[in-house]
Amino acid sequence: MVAPKVALITSTLCLCGAYTLAQTNERIYEQLDFRFVTPGARAVGMGKAFVGLADDATAAESNPAGLSNLFEPEVSFELSGTQYRHLRYTGGGRNPTAHVFESQVWVPAFVSYVQPIGDATLSFYRQALQKFRDEFRFEGREIPVAGRRLFEDGAYGKMDVGVVNYGAGLSYVFSQYLSLGGSFRITHVDLESRARSGFIEAQDLDKGTDTDDAATTWTGTVGILLKATPRVAVGATYHGPASVLLETTFDGRFAWYTGEYPDNFRNRTGETDEVEYVLPSRFAVGASWRLVDEFVLVFDMQRVNYSERVTEKFLIVDFQNPVDRLSRNNFYFDDVTELHGGLEYRWITRPTVIGLRLGFFTDPDHFLRFRPDGMNPDPELFADEFLTFRFDRVRPGRDYGFTGGFGFTLFDRFQADFALSRSDDVSEVVVSFVARLR
């Protein structure tokens, strides 16, 4: 899972008066939540582990090789609700005040149709890969740097982003032990955001950027499923990266120094630039072990290449300010490894089968980080010190989440599943339905 967190970081640094550092930026992008959640309430209930099992219609996205497990046409539908809790440090000093900003999103997350054709299985699907909203507002704060009084303006920001995949998947059974599969998908990104900084109390929010754009690209997934025995299977998938270019518009006067600390600013109102929104690639391996007909264990490990979010189009506005001497090489994201595991117990009482599920997952931090390189020597600007405080004062950590769920199947024709997922920063409710057609 992810997530969603994007190569689109639009920031501006400006100095105002003696040792006052104000910032106008798209702060909302710093913690934009990337959560590559395995579709389907059944998988979510098992800790979002499904690569090595992949035995229902959601396999088109989680592991397309698993479509070979389906022998009848079927349709599926999923609805999910997500509550995000974003921890932001809004106060100043050496112990900044932390506030939690919350947002909620409900979305039809997945719908698909699967059609077996001999030794092959074909699938068409739509997946809401990402639906994210965020809004925040806080006053200015004092930042301790080298014993000097450094002040950052307050900021306001809001964002609404949606990423939808339209895909087609295909798998082929080569033998009783081996299936291969792949999917091709069109990815559509729709982003609307607004950010301003200045003096909040005086309503003097005079610097900022606006992004209201949409774009489409394509990418794909390949998968393999090995059935070592009738009860043990191992799978692996690779999801390719996807990126689109979006246009952002500046509004206000931004710092633009050409010499020794003059009161120089550049009015950039109406200027535009391109930013790149990147969905990073990821690789996953998984296994399933059916101990008995009623009981199965699943485990996945996924590597997400968040470092791909820093590209040639990675935009921090003051990259263009010669005095600060910043470049995209000063910023980075860590690649992370996620772990997912769970179990399912099925109580078989014909014509009904009831499933109970539990699981866990890890979600390592993947925030934007700053790497000082000594290229910002001017003691009046504090570029290295300020950005280190902003991006590196919180040590990298790892969230742990737990899941649970249940479901039932009637006459092997209709299936309904429900799941809950909970971690420190995200809670999810997922409901999905499957109808198998004769």
C-alpha cells in the first residue's frame, strides 16, 4: 500500500526585513499521501497482502497472473472510505507545536469484469488509485537558527487530487504450476490546489501558487504466480511508474536576490511553470499457504521507489534564486519496504461460506527531506539551516497498522466482504461485492 506520499513540491523562500524568513509554498505536497492499497475488502482484511494468493477479480491490479484462478465470468465492485490524520508542526521554537489536520474521502474504489477464455483470462477494470484532500492554516512561527531570531510567515493551503486507472489485464496458464499475467492501464491525474503565505491575522496572504490541471499517461504491471503445491503459492509483481506534467501559476512577489542582502523581489504574478506528478514504481513478492481447506496464511513484501519523485521537473521556486544556490539535488525521498501479512478462516456451511480475517502492515515514513551541501554560505540567508529545520526535524519512523474483516458467499455466486484498517495516520472502511455469472 501507500501511499500515497509526489514529485510535485512547489515551494518559495523569501527574506523580508532583518532575519525574517517567509515562505509561500504548496506545503500540502510535502505529506501528500500515497497509499497503494490492494483493492478488495477481502485483501484489506488480511493486512492488504494478496500477491501470493490473487484468487479473485482484484488480481487484475494486485497480481494479474492470479486471474488464471478464475474459471467463471464475474463482476466486482468496491466502495471505500478513508479518514486521513496529518500531523503538522505549526509552532516555532525548539519544541514546535503539533496539530492534527483531518480529512475524509469516500470513493467507488474498484469495479471490474473478468472473462475466462480457455487457458487465458481477460479483465477490464477501473480503479480509484488515489483520492486525497487536505487543508490547513496556521500562524507564523519563530525558528531557532544559530542563536538568531528567524521568523517564518504563516501559511494556508488546500488540495484535492484524484488519480484513476482504467485498465485491461490478461493472464495465461502455462501449466498447473505456472501462470503469467500483465495489465495495461491509462492513468488520469486531476489536481486542484491553492497555497498562500503571509501574515494570517492581517489577511495579508500575498505570495503563493495555484495548480488546476489534469493530464493522462499510461503504464503497466507484470506478474507471476507459482503454485509449488496445491496449498502453497508464491507470486511477484512489478508496477511501472507513471508521471504527468501539470501547470502551476504564481501569484505575488517572490525573493530574487542578485547581490548582498538587498530588499529585492520579483513580481511573478501570472507566470507559469511545469511540475511533475509522479506515481513511483514498486516491486512486490508474496506467498500464501493454505494449511487446511478452511485456513490460509498470506504474506507480502513491497518495495516502493519514492526517490523517483525527484525529477528534472521537481519544482521548488527558489531553485531559480541565484543567492540560495539550491537545486533538486538538495531534496530527496527515501525508498521504503512495506510488510503485509494476514490470515483467513472460512467456516463452510453449505450453501454459505463465512470468512473471518485479521492482518497487519507497516508504513515507513516517506516525507520530503533536505540534504545541505554547504552551497549556501551567506549567514544572512540561512537557507541550509532553515530547510534542515523544516524538513529534517522529525526523525524517520514507521507506522504499524492492523486490519480485520469478514465476508460471506452464497451458493458460490454472490460474495460480500467488509474490512477495517487502522494506523496512526489513516483509517479505512472497505466494502466489496462479487457476482459470479453462469
